[in-house]
Amino acid sequence: MNMKERFMKALKGEEVDKVPVVSVTQTAVVELMDITGAAWPEAHSDAQLMADLAYASYAECGLEGVRIPYCLTVLAEALGCEINMGKKNRQPSVIAHPYPKGVDDLKMPENLLELGRIPAVHGALRILKEKAADEIPVIAGMEGPVTLASDLASVKKFMKWSIKAPEDFQTLLDFACDACIVYANSLLDAGADVVSVPDPVASPDLMAPDTFDNILKPVLQRFADNVNGPMVLHICGNVTPILKMMADCHFESLSIEEKVNIADAKASLGKSVSICGNVSSPFTLLSGDEAKVKADSRKALEDGIDVLAPGCGIAPDTPVANIKAMVAARDEYYA
């Protein structure tokens, strides 16, 4: 069973020889940028640099998958958001929004897939697909529809509309969902085996569970139902209050942080959906030592994790040694 076969089976909850160790979230760290010469911010826009940096997470760290891009702003930029491209150890971020005053002027570009960094992402996927040779899974990341909608209007306006302008709120969500469907399918067409969808604004930290159940869940279901390949849904924070709702969003797998108890989650969800996670990105991989990484990884394995992975995006200043320790912990668990 090669790495791709193992990962694809694990996502479906099927039996595997050992739990795969992959990052379905952000993978690039400064050490890998120095090793490869493919550094941010240039690697956000150059297909070859993007692919080289992604491949290093497999070649240098042993992660059993390669994932691009490294932020949640690619589709937002193509739809008119202004982006600060960050620096070597800081990801791009949205700094201006095209629809802060309302949804009357919403317009989907006919050439959406030709705009911004989307062609670079497609190019990097094609490079990685060839290099992976059907042995290593290729994962494409993108912002989810809830987060994309909030970027188009601003989080503040988005939250306000959820209460005071529910029709505009729904219109914006539907528009974002349409764009996400087009983009996700293009990622699969370009060579991705799996699409990873972090949607942090859907978190219970920002949106009430009732809102998730009644409004956001149907949008996520429509998104998943119209994408022609497997997807992983990642929502930040303690998602325990919405975990069963997330499992009903029609994604193949859920990615969760350390704030969620894996054993309880597995008991609650059964075999309805697989779970990726939940080694803490800030407190273990970034600031812990190798012993803590191994201890936390082993705990996740003992609790029944389906895919051993960081609980959220790997912080850029994370030591390569700690990422390697997560892989070593999995290997030792099966020794």
C-alpha cells in the first residue's frame, strides 16, 4: 500500500496498514524555504517555487502528502479582495474588501480561473502531480465558502448581516459557494487528489451553532455535493458543539484542533466520517520539543485518529525536527 492509497483509504474510513501522517493544512516552514530556496512571498505566486516548497515537506520531513497553496486568500484575491502578501514567516492576508456596502453589485468574473494566483496554483498542481507519480497524495487547499463570503464583505459586515440583513447574508454565502465549487473542481482537474477546505469563520467562536445548523450547513452541503472529488473540512477552534453538524456536511473527512477530544469525537461520530488531526500546531509543533510532539502524536493514535496531522496550519517558524518527530511517532507506534 503506497502513501496515496493509504491516505485515500483512510479518508474513506477504510482499513489501512497504518495511519497516514499528513498535513491537510498549511505545510511550509522557514527551514524548508532555506533548504529549497523557495521562500515566501515569492512562492505564493510562482508555480515552480510553490511546488518545490510543497515537495520538501515530503522529501525533508517525511509527511506522506504534498499540499499547496499556503494561505486562504487565492480565491478571495481573484474575486476582488486586496491582499497583503506577507513576508517569509507571515502568510498573505486580506486587507480590503470589494463588497463592504452590500450585495447588489455581486458579479462572478467569466474568466475567474485566469485571475490572480489561480493559474500559478494550477501550474504547481500539475508539477506536483507528475512528481508524485501516483505514489504520494497531492492535496490542494482553499478557503471555504463561509470564510470567502466574510472576506468579500469584511468579517464585521458579514457578522452584522447575519443578524440584521439575513437576505444579504444568504445571497453572499450563495455567491461564495458558487465560486468555491468552480475553483474546487478546477483544482481537481489540475491534478489534486483531495481538496482541503479550511473555513475558520464557520467556527463556533464566531458563528452560533444554530446559525451553522440552519444556514451554514446547507451551504457547505451544496458545496460538497457539487465538487467532483474527495474533500476535507477544517474548522478552527473547539468545534465540539457543531461536530455532528460538520459530519453531516457531506465531506469525506473532518480536520480538528487539539481543543476537541478525539476519543469523544470518535465515539460520537462512529464511522460516519473520518477525522484528521489533532497535534497542536502552536503549543506542540511550534513551541514544544520532540518528546512532546511524540507524546501528543501517540495520544492521538491511541484515541483512534484516522489521519495523524497538525490540528491547524503549521506555523512558519516551526522546527523541521518537530515535524519529523510526528512522523517518527507514527512509525514507532507501529514498530
